[in-house]
Amino acid sequence: MSIITFKNKYWNSFYQSAVNKININHPSQFAVFTVGEARGINTILEFGCGNGRDAFFFSNYFKKIYAFDSSEEIINKNIKQYSKINNLKFLKYDLNNNFVKKNVLLTEKKAIYARFFIHALTDDEIRLFISLCAKLLKKNECLYLEYRTEKDKKGKKVTKNHYRNYIKKRFLNNLLNDFNLESIYYVMGLGYAKFKDDDAYVARHIIVKK
């Protein structure tokens, strides 16, 4: 079994369980931060949307939200859960397949958002994702990332079985340089994404297309 197939099966199983039941009216801290920063934006593309709580939150502030996840289980749940939200669309997407622009409006000013997504990818998949972002973003449009850093490796985890790739700053910065992207805001530390006993050592990153 490939790591891609394994991860997809894992996430489908995870979202079938009761573990992931979080109040849909409670966005992540990073989503609130992003709304404050992403002024003048019409469209948000969210990758790794999970249960849709941030996408739902964004629908109150932006004209159009496209929320992607590789788990068919959670996408189907979200479609049913948020069926009355007209400016919110959930779509299944696998990084290893070509990005399908069908039914996705990319002409208006947009931002890409991914919270706790890239550390769930392999190094090769992160490169694919950064490459995709560089293709989708126009000049001066931004990518908003929050992810676990290498300093989080020994920290306590609430969900111990997740695949995690603890991101090294140099690795990501080298990728940004490869794809004509530039870091314009970076902060790293504890307290940004605390959940129960899991106080993740994360980085918050705003990246702009040059």
C-alpha cells in the first residue's frame, strides 16, 4: 500500500469517528488572524479543510470559499452540513492529481489558506503543493500557512496516530525561492494552536507571489 493510499484511508476512518466533533461556530485562531490580514480579498482557497470550521467562518467575510480535502468522507459530510451556505463549496482533491479548475473561479483577487496541512504531507507532496500555489496565485496574492515545526517533534499530542512531517524553516524557504514566492511574515512559537494538552510549536507564515 502506498503512503498516499494509507493516509487517505486513515483520514476517512478518522472522520468517521466521533474524535473530530468540534463546534462549527468555533474557528481556529489562525482563521481569525487570516481574516484580519487578508483585506481586499474576494476568494479563499483552503487546502486540508477538515471538518470545514474555518471555511464556514470565512464564508462570513469573503465572497467565495473553495475548501479542498483528500478525504471523501469529510467532503461528503461537509457538503451535507453546509448545504445552505451559498458561497461555500467543498471539493475532493488529491495533490498527486492535476488541479481541476472546473467550477473554481480564479479571476477575482484571492488568497490560499492551509492550516495544519503541509505537516501532514511528505516532502515531495509539499513541493507539489508549493508549486501549485505558485501557479494559482497572481502577483501580490498571498498564501497563509500554519504548520508544526521541527521544534514540535517532542511535544505532547492529543491525536498521536496522525502522520506528521515536522517542517524545517530552511527546507520551506528553499522551496519558496524555487517558485518565486517570498516570505513577508513569519512567527514561530507556542500558544498559537493550543488544543487541550497539545500546545503545538507552530509557525505562522504569510507568503506572497512576487
